[in-house]
Amino acid sequence: MAKRSKALLETGERAISAKFRTTPIAATIKSITGLPRSAILYKCEASSYWQFRVFLEGKPRKRSTKQEDFAKAQREAQLIYADMLTTINGEESKRQPSSRKTLQQIAVSLWAKNNTRIKNGEVHKDKVAKDTYVFERHIKPFFSSYDIKDIDAEALDEFKANLAEKELSAATQASYIQIVMSLLKEAQIKRYISHLPPKPRIRVDDEVRGYFDEHELGQLTKAAFDATGKVYDFKTADGKVYRKTKITDELLLLISFMLTTFIRPTDVAVLKHRHVYKVRRNGIDFIELRHPTTKRHRNHMLGTEGALNAYLDVKEYQTHIKEADKEDFIFQPLTPNRETALEALSTQFTALLEMANLRKDAEGKPRALYSLRHTAIVHAIHKGLPIAMIASNARTSTEMIIRFYGSHVKSALNQGTVFVDTERAIRNERYDKANDLAKEIGVDFDAYEEDPEGDAQRRKERQEIRIWEREQKRAGMPEEVQAALALIKVGNDDD
């Protein structure tokens, strides 16, 4: 039997029966940040408002947001979800008081605030997404039966032990516990709890990234040049190839650019030609990067003298693809998805490290694309630039420079010439006084003499001074002459 045709409207469109007027329109279905995967917003034929749907307690729950604007509907959906949880928890058992609050309810509130913070540039969306994943995967299952008021120091210690049993690193454990503390702080703000329990202590050693010394940089550059055009196979432990990556000319250009500009890999993904400014100081041409705020830092980043040539090389390379426009991205300009662009560059760099056997530094610290920024900053410290200047120019803090970059500086000799120059100035002042006093007492002596062949003569001069000193002591040597002799001996012994 043939199917009955749907009635046609005057416009020629098919009529939709009442049964299907509330069915989600596939093209409008959108997920909601901070809520479970089953939570969606969608539109249907029955209403111009965005509709909210989520699966809770094994069944779908729907409600209209009464909002036509998607951003407002998303915020309303988070409130609806929190209300649904409150209702479910209130009906869960007569043993539970109606005031019972769970971390899940607090999380909905905190994620809503984080969405606002993302729009204001206060926090990166990737961090919020990671926190949400951690909550759903590790925190929510553990604390699902806890009332927010029952999460005390003992409960937090048990959670810490649970993470340790999963063999998570100390740094990872600390970051997960910090998310829990943020949730508890939100609960305190909402007056669900009166005070915060003490945070479990976890010793976390700073995970310093590997960097490249001058010799290794030479190896890296040569390897990038030799590897251009080659394909590297990423393999599993049993030798099965799971990814192939081709090394392009762009990678060598990226290495040079990052080493001379201090820029983060994540900034590379968003950097456009309009963000690069040429500046001239004291006869030297530099480039200054003036891209949008990143990690709450908005300072301009001044490259080294070599940065200009590194940038011009990139522009010349791009002309083989298309004429560079000021709105084009500097790297991977034909890739619209910038996360994909950064991943492509990072994967190439990882492949290069494997090919050049440079995956770890001499101390066993792992290297990645970020190691190029790390190297640029460490080399700036070696030049003797002030820490505060390096931090400001690299869009970071002095604390981060000292904690994560200064660890590679093993000696004051690797911090420029300031220490040595200061000591030399002090020594020269002492030597000048010694030479003046030597003339006054008639001794042929020069504290600045550094001729190794004259060591025997210097020892003889030193002996003459000691003999003269003993003779003067017998005759009652004046105190000022004794002081002069002391200076002369210091000057002699220091060379």
C-alpha cells in the first residue's frame, strides 16, 4: 500500500503534523559548554525559542529557555539544569534534607561564570574545557554521594589517595584538587558552606622543559634543513605506523622565528602580519609583535636583531603560496582552523626531534615546540639582560622566569658579564691603591702584571716587601704603612 503524501501548503511546502512539531531540527542542535554531553539546545517548528534537553536519571528532560538569542539561551539552560538537579536530589530520598547540595550543582554555577570569563578574556576556553573534563571523569564520580557540607579535610585526603592509586603524577593530582577547591570556594560564595576545609598538601617539583644549548641548536637547524621534504613515520611500541608527517620548509622558518622573538606556540597560531611592526633604535632594525592579549599579558614583544630577517624569510616563503596580506596568518595561512594549524607545526617539530635524536636534553627533560621559546629566554639570561626586562618582553612574570628558566643557569658566569665586570671594577680600585702605595715605599711593583713568565720575579718582589715589613716592625712601623702593605699583598695574591 502506497504511503499517503503529506498535505501541501499554499507555499508548496509539506505540512508538518503536530506530532513532529516539537522534534529537534537537526541543523540547530548545539552542545552546551560545562554540561554533560547529553545536554543540548535546539529549535523546533513549534516555537521560536531555543529548547533545552538533557538525559537525567535515565530519561530525557525538556524545557523551553524562552530565549531566542543563543547566548542567552545557553546561560538559561545552565540555570535550568541546576534547577533540575535540585529537584531530582530533593526527590531522591526522604532521608536527605531539601537543602542538600552536591558538587555537580556547584559546578554548573562555576562553569556559567567561566563562560563569562572566557568572553572577557580572563581565562582560556581550553582550560575551562579541560577542567570540565576532569570534573566529569574524576571528581564527579568520587564525590557523587557527598553533600557539599560533608566534604572536609578527611574527604579531600581520601580523594588524594584515590588519585594516587590511579598513578597520576603529583602535578596532576595537585591540579585536580585545585579544581575541587575552586568548587568549594564557589559553594562558600553562595553560602552553602561557612568555611573551606584545608587543602591537602602535595609536593610538586617544577616540571622544567628542556632547552637547546648552542651546539644542540646547530644540530637542530642542520637536521631541519636535511629533513625538509622527508616523511617521518610515528610508530607504536610494536612497530606499527599510526601517523605519517612530512617535514616542510615552513618548520625551519618557524624555528628561526621563535628563537628570535620569544613567542609562545599558542601565540604563533593567532599571529597575523598586521601584528608585526618594524622599529629602529640606535641604527638597528627590529620587529615588535603587537598581537592580542595572551595569558593576561598585553606587552609588545621585541625580537632580537635577527628577528627581522627571520620574519622577512617567512614572507618570502609565503609568496610561493600567495601574496601575503596583512590579515593573513604568518604561519599555516591556508589553514582556517588554528588549532589544526598549530597541531600540524607541533607534530612536524616532534618528528624532527625524533629524527635528530634530540627528544630530551642532557638532563633528561623532554623537549617540545615550546622548548624554542624556553631556549630564547635562557639565552637572554645568558646575555645578562635583567630578569624583569626579559619577563616583560616575553609576556610572563619574573617568578616564572626564575622558577622555570633560571634552573638552566648553573653559574653567575652564565648571566652576562655583570658579575665579572663588578668584581673587576672592585679589583682595579684595590690594585690602583696598591700600586700607589708601592711607589711611596720604593718597591718596583705592578699589581696589574699578569705575565705568567714573570711569576718568579713577582715572588721575589713579594719577598722583598715581607723583609721590609719585618724591618719596619722592629723600628716601629706607622699604622698607615702597615695598611698599605696589606693592600699590596692582597693585590699580589689575587692575580
